[in-house]
Amino acid sequence: MKTANFMARGRQHRGVLRDGMLIDAAGEAHRPDEVQFLLPVTPGKVIALALNYADHNAELGFKTPEEPVMFLKPNTSLLPHGGTVEYPRGAQFMHYEVELGIVIGRDARRVKAKDAEDYIGGYTIANDLVVRDYVSNYYRPPMRAKGWDTFGPLGPYLVSADEVPDPYNLGLRAFVNGELRQEGNTRDMILRGPELIEFMSRFMTLQAGDVILTGTPKGVSHVKPGDVMRLEIDGLGALENDVGWESEDAEPLIAQEGQRI
């Protein structure tokens, strides 16, 4: 089942996608291209993985880490399908990253990998945007690089786990202005959802609605104001957001933490 939160005719709805239409609680049908999408879930926290695809690590010149490299994506970074991503003034290297988002279905603490699938409520598409000016190594969490407002688009749908029989054989694609820029498959993840849930839930409670971003394959490239990003994952739909300038009164970025990578 694919569900979405959206605004239509001045009211907020939660609908189920059936035959290309969003059906709300009253049974009324809405065309997806005529509604304003909201976030598919409201997570308590978003935990993101860096360097979880070997080809992306090679692309950036990093070695594969010995254990998961994690950071928190602030909830203020979240943006629904159709929203505008703000390009920070002064940034030189802003990249998209198409990622599979795992949505926790019920609270998980000290869960073993063999049982972890029972704690997954569904999946969504994520764009883990980054100002790569501020990424120099993985020993410092990239909060300043990836924590900007609007740098975490999610959606458009929450797809229930039963509708994704093999989440580790899904094609991922990123288009910029209609041009295919990035392509990979979730089978190439270094650590998969069950392993990540075991690792994370050993020291913190994963709560229903929390989202785990599972990393991105190779193929990142620059985007700039005026660009439109369309991210696709097999069976999950397409997440689309444009890029616009940050407000004119914003102080431009000056310092860079490290060399361009």
C-alpha cells in the first residue's frame, strides 16, 4: 500500500494511492498532480548513513569504514515532494543523493538482525542533499554539510513493507533537468536494513516513524538554482524538487572545511 499526506481544497488529508488516484478517508479521489504533498511521515529522528556503497566511497576517495558512519539529519531539513530546496549563498559544490529510506514501524531496542524485518513499517525515497564544501573526512559528522533547512526531501509516498518483497534489489536513479545523472541498485549496499537496525538499536531506541537513510551509490554531481531533481526508486515512485536561491539577506558561505571531494 502506498499512502501520502497532502493538502487539497484547503484541508489536510491522508490518502491511499489506488489506480493512480489518491483516495482520502471520505472516499474522495484526488489527482496526485493537483494536490500539495506533505511529508509521508513525521519522524522523531532521521538517522543517515554515510559511505554505505563501495562505489560511492571510491568516487569520493574514501576507504570503506569498519563500522557504520552515522549522523542525525535534523527534522528542520525535511521537505516534501514538490518543495523547493534552498541553495545556500556562497556554496560551491551542492550535490543530490538518492537514497532508500527505511521507516520504522514499531519501537525497536536491542533487536537482532534476524528479527529486524518485523520492525520495518515501510520505505520511502530520500534526497540527502549536501554542501560538499563542508565535507573533508568521515571522522566529523557532516552536520553543517547536510543539516541545512530543506536538505532532506522525503516522499512522496510511504510504501508499506509488504509491497516491497525485496528491498535489496531496487534500482535507484537521479535525474537533473531530465538528464540521468546517477544510477545504482540497493543490492550494492554494504550494510542492509536489518544489520543497521541491530547496530543502532543496541544503544538507542528506534521509535515508530523514525527514518533511516541508507546511503547513496556513485554518480553524485552538482546542482544549482533553477535545476529540477527527480529521484526514482523501483516501486516507490518519484520524488521531485526544484532548487532555488536562499534569501538575499542570508550571509554567504566563506569558510571551507577541506578540499573539494
